[in-house]
Amino acid sequence: MHDTLQQTRQGFRSETWRRFKKSRLGLSAAILLLLLSIAAILAPVLAPLGPTEQFFDGLTLEGAPLPPD
């Protein structure tokens, strides 16, 4: 009887994504979190040396770092 357009109800995810896309700050934060997550996952590849490993070849007898060659 009515010739009005029926508005389909969007799902929670699609509605949230639509609102999220409009927010530049939210999108920027999501990209930053994605990059940090990728860096954390690839940390062993990016920095293969241990965080507590010491390199005595690059230190003086007093423990100060040596300058570059």
C-alpha cells in the first residue's frame, strides 16, 4: 500500500564501520595500531639481536662505547 522505500537495517558491524570511516582521528589511530601490530609481529626479523645481549667488542676497558671506525 505504501510506496515508501523500506530502509533496511544495517548490521552492527557495517554501521560501526560506516561511522568509523567518517572519523579521521579514528582511522588514523587504526592505521597506527595496525602498523605497531605488524612491527611487533615482525620484531624478531627487524631486530634479530637479543635485548640483553652485550657487545664487548664495541666498548673501551672502562665500558664507554667506541666511536665508529
